[in-house]
Amino acid sequence: MVAPAVTSETDTSIALPSRRRRAAPVLIRLAAALAGGGIFYASYPPRTLWYLAPLAFALLAFSLRHRSARGGFLYGLAFGLAFVMPLLTWLQSFLGADFGPFPWIGLSFVVSLYMAIAGAVMAVVSKLRGGPVWMASAFMGSEVLRTYFPFDGFPWGKVAYGQPEGLFLPLAAIGGTMLLGFAVVVTGTGLTELVVRWRAGDRRRALVLPVILIVLPVVAGAASWSLVGTDAQAGTRTVAIIQGNAPDDGINLMYDTPILRRNHLAATEKLAADIKAGRVTKPDIVVWPEVATDLEPDPRYDSELSQAIRDVGVPFLIGGRLIENPTTIQNVVQVWDPNTGPGDRYAKRKLVPFAEFIPLREISAAVTPFVADTRDMIPGTQPGALAIDNTTVGVAICYEVAYDQVVGDAVRAGATMLAVPTNNAWYGPGEMSYQQLAMSRVAAVEYGRAVAVSATSGVSAIVQPDGTVTRQSELYTAATLVASVPLRTTATLATRLGAWPEWVASVTGLAALALAIGARLRKRSAPARTDDTSTSEEDL
């Protein structure tokens, strides 16, 4: 009876230190992943700390390097939650205290799941030669998946949209948001590889690859500024942006359309008076924000709006909710000439799930508080290229600016400038408006076009083709911005490539995963070795 007891105590005394040794690295890697996600958030607008993003991905790569898929999933999820939850806190302003934090937490968790999947793949492919490159490709592939699936995706929080300024930004003109994001991530994964190899005492030749991965994206970005043109190739246009203001009313704003209309009509009348008095230069085009008014099937009978436009005397782009009938509603931008009245219109193609349309309505009713009050809008099918004042303006409504397809289609259809009407008043005085403005700034460089951002309550802005902001309004104020913008006809390489960078990133990540799985299967088929400790340590 004595011998077994002694043996049991001896086994326990051996096992416990082993578990402790494994637990410490797991906690360190988890802390690194959480810190990486937090730093990634800190790098995001409205802050101008873009240079922190590579450090964030260096910490993520440290957590994932040579781990198992299971461990990679855990660390990727931790990284995602630490980034996405503070990024999307503005959802609380939208829904208010009555609905609790569950929609915000739920969406944050779903978005973080994509980063968890990316983490699992990154961990597996990190064992391949050239691991930092494959890890970056895997992360960018997860962004492609998130952009399109499910329900037209949710591209908010892409790596590229945290880079509206800085050394990496010009890469958007070459390969769009995919190349811009890849450059940031691969710089971070390369940094981790350099530190690991240096600490391991590897020969200098082994340090060449990570050094290249750190230096090349930065040098390429800085050198690419020469490709970002700002000259007026087709003349200029003076654009006026109307920000009539809106109440900070969260979800109840859906009932405040009469207030939005009244405010924007008043701001338009003031613009007309200022032009007449010589206080403001007469613009060529005026842009109203998204859904600033309701529009009837034949808007020309709207005498009040017609008179306001005639008083200014120039063509307008009117953001409105077009009500064809009680069951057919569209989010549109309407061209309105002071002499000939309403003309062409663009209907929003990428509708917001659970807001502008309700997917899986019966199931959604259990988790979405306003299903009963929401009628599904009808998406448009045509590119947002609208002819106005001898100019073709490319239109992306609200968060459509986050979709390369929408903006790219408008530019390829002949747009020489861009307009982004938006209604951010839903989301309170937090960071949402600044995050969306960053998307417009990146799009300006990606497509080489000036952007007029017109928001109901801010932030409205004039963005030049190099991403700089020359005029900007404050939140929850009435404002009118008037500025000249260049019209450009050159198609950037990113415009010509279209979706190819997304395909390349996705296929590269999947190919690397297939290679890593194949290598693992070949290793398993080889004669087995007795090494329980190394196997268990790799799990996390």
C-alpha cells in the first residue's frame, strides 16, 4: 500500500512543474495577442498613430508563430476582440441603453471570429519557409471573406482603413486596400521573425529575409508618392457640401426625417443668401447628405425642394429615401437641375444588414429590436456614376465607400471626382464618423480622385486626391463647406486591377495552408518519435 502512494506523489511532483512551464508561455502569448489588438485600435483614426499598426501585428505574430491551429484560433480571437470591441463602441450610441450591450458584443464577436480563423491559418502556415509572407496573406484573405460573407459582408475595420496617412498610404494607388493592408501586416510579421532569429543567434544570412520584409514595404510606400497625382486633368469644380445637422437621437432618428429635411432646406436657403450677398463663392455642384429627405416617385412635384435648388441656381445631388410605394423603398442620390428638375439617380447597392434590410427575418426578430419597424430596402444594380454639370461624379452612399467594388465601378464608369453622402447622426459623437472619413481618404488615393464627404451631422469634408483634408466640419453642427476640387481622368493601377489583389491574397493564403497541411501529413506518416512534451506544448 505504501509503494503506490509514493509513486503517485512522485508523478504529481513531476507533472505540476511541467504544466506550469507550459502555462506561463500560454499566458504570455495571450497577453501579447490582447496587447496587439489594443495597439491596433490605438493606431486607428481619429488618432494619427498609423505607425503602431505594424507593432500590433508583430505582437500577433509572436503569439501565433509555430503554434497549432487551435492555439492560433484562440490568440486570433483575443486579438480581434481587443481591437473590434473598442472600435465599434459607437453601436451603443445607435441602440441606446434600452437594448443593452448585446448587439455591440455580438457583432464584435462575429467580426473577431474572422480574425480567429485568420489566426488559426497564420499559426499553421508560420512553419513554412517564408512564414511571415504567408501569415500576412492569410490575414488579408480573411478580410476578403469578411468583406463578402455573409449578407454582403462587413468590411469595417480593415487594416487599410487605419492608414489614411503615413508612409504606407501611396501603396493603395498600386494595389488598393489589399496591398496597403498586406504591407502593414507583413512589416509586423517580418519584425517578429527578425527578433526571433536574432535572439536565436542565427547567422547574418538568415536575417536577410525578415529585414527585407520590414524595409521593403516602407521604402516602397515612400517611393510610391510620385504615383499619387493631384493635378486637375479635366479642370476643377467648386463643390458645396450642405451639413444641415441632426439631433443626437440614436435609433429614433428613423422617425426624424422631417427634422433632417427642415434643417437641410434651411442650410440651403442660407447658402443661397450668402451667394447673393457675395459672402460665398457660387459653387458648381451642391451635395446633400444621405437620406436628408423623403422623395416621392416623381420628385418634381416637391415644390419646396425645387424652389430651394432654384434659389441657389446650380445642380444638386440630393440624398434621399425614395418611396416608390409602401413596399418599395430605396436609398438614393438624385441629380436635380435648377432648370430641368430631377434627372438620373443612383440607388445604394450595398445595403446595411439588420438596418436597411433584415436577413432571416423570423430569426432576427429574436435578437434585433426594430425588425417590426424596418422595411427591406431594394438594392440598386448600376454603378454610381452620375452626370451633373458636365462632370461625372462617382457616388458611394455611406459605408459603401468601404467596398472597393462600388467605388471602383463608379471610377471605371468615368467618374472624375467622388461624392460620399452619409448619415452618421445615428451613431453619436464617438469615433464612427472619423473612421468612415478615413475610408474616403484611402479611396481618394486608391482611385486618384477628390472626394466630397457630405454628412447630416458631420464629419463632412473635402478630400484631395492624395488623401489630405482641406476642409472639415465639426460634429453636430450646421455647416456649409465650399471648396474647389480637381477633376482627374487617370486610372490608377489599383483601378485597372480591380478585384485581382483580393483574389491573389485569397489564393496565396489558401495555397500556403494546403502546403502546410501537406507537410504536416507527410510528417505524421514518417516513423513516429516519442516526444510527448513537445507535442503538448505546441497545442497552444
